[in-house]
Amino acid sequence: MTAGHHLVVEGLHASAGGKAVVKGVDLSVSGGEVHVVMGPNGSGKSTLAHALMGRPGTTVTGGSIRLDGLELVGIPAWRRARAGLFLALQQPIEVPGVLLDAVMAEALAPDGSEEPTAERTPAGIEDRLRREAAAIGFDERFLRRALNVDLSGGERKRNEVLQLGVLRPPFCVLDEIDSGLDVDAVRAVARRIESATEEWGLGVVAVTHFHRLLRVLRADRVHVLVEGRIVASGGPELAEELEHTGYAAY
Ligand SMILES: Nc1ncnc2c1ncn2[C@@H]1O[C@H](COP(=O)(O)OP(=O)(O)OP(=O)(O)O)[C@@H](O)[C@H]1O
Ligand SMILES: [Mg+2]
């Protein structure tokens, strides 16, 4: 099942805007696993996602993030992406003037360590974009647009998942990938991510507020983040329970 990849987070502390937000998080995700992070608004879920990816503006103040033994703390986001980590933002940003297929071509460009393959040619990338768009019901017209420009909230989310399918990274961090999606889109996106866990052993850290996503995307572990700390971890039943009880107990 697993491609043998491991993402290990230990004692992670991170601040945003000078404020300590993530206060000692441990996570261990293997290839093919889905870990879900839930928690009240403002508990630090997005900041945790940003810290994992090295988003500028979020500072890691302690701990480590290792991907197959490689320390990611201190290296820039683009190198983390090259190392195999993909981040889908809670609010994907517009990048005027930059076309989606150009971004994919650049991301897939051989970095010297690997042979160029048929899949990495412009035609190969175009083909993958089309297949991925079809899988999640993303209108092909949008492939020709500048990144996220003039796309609706839900279309941007689908665009993130499309990129995930084309890039096929070992790990992804998905920040509320289900927010703003209609019911059918949630199902399609969840199904695509679920199948990726088997297809190439994708490891997933998914932040969500809704149990609905987890009807299709099956969680191996559910973690509850409150005030920057994981206060409970369990199986999928924990997400179910939270749906009914809320976070009052924490
Ligand atoms: N750049 C920043 N400057 C100051 N405070 C920040 C900054 N970014 C985040 N925070 C604060 O850190 C806390 C955690 O924010 P974060 O976005 O990580 O929460 P969240 O768990 O993702 O919430 P939500 O469920 O609403 O998305 C909040 O109190 C937020 O106001
Ligand atoms: Mg958030």
C-alpha cells in the first residue's frame, strides 16, 4: 500500500504575525494514509498547514518537520514542493498572467536528477490536465486561464485538486479543500484524493470542519487541534462524535 514515504512532525511550534499559534504538534503520516485535523475556528489549523509548507509570514519557532528524513524547517516553500509536499490553501490566490499549464510544466520540469519522460512533455502535461479535469468535473476552459483569475471559490478549490492530480506529490496538506464546494464537487474531490492514496500512495493531512468530506475520503487518523495543541487523536469515529458534541469537551 505505502510507497514508503514518511512525514514526521515533532514538537512543532509556529507563530504568525508575531503571535505564537502552533504550540507543540506531533504528527506521523505514512504514504497512503489520511490524517484529518479538526478544531474550532482560530485554533491554528491553517497556521499549522502554512508552517508545514513554509509559507512566508509563518515562522517555525521550534521543532522539526522531516520528509523521508529530510529536514524541511528552514528551507523555502518551493524546495519543500520539490521534496514532495503539496499545499492547497484555504483561500487559493489569484496569479494574474500565469497560466495553469505553464505552472505545471515548470513544476514538472526535470531538475537534472531525473530523465525527461513522455509525461513531462507539453503534450503529456496537457493530457494529464485534461484527464484530471474530467475526474473532478472541472471545466476545461479554465485550463487556459491565468491561475485562479476570475474563478469562483469552488472552482479554485477544484483547481487545487487538479494540480494535485497532475503533480502527484508524495504528500499533500489540504486546508479546507471542501469549503465552498457544492455537494457533488465535495464527493468528486474526495473521491479523487481517496483514489490517489492508492494510485501512488499519496499521504494526506486534511484540515476540515465537516464530517461530510470523510464519508468518501476515509480517515486513518483524526486529530483535534485546540489552541495550537493536539488534544485528542483517534479513528474516524472521533470525527463522527465531534459532529454531535462539538468542541465543548476540550
Ligand atoms: N498573520 C497573522 N497575524 C496575527 N494573528 C494571526 C495571523 N495569522 C493567524 N493569526 C491568528 O492565529 C490564530 C489561528 O489562526 P488560523 O488561521 O491558524 O486558525 P484556523 O484554525 O485555521 O481557523 P479557521 O477554522 O477559522 O480557518 C487566530 O487567532 C488568528 O487570528
Ligand atoms: Mg483555517
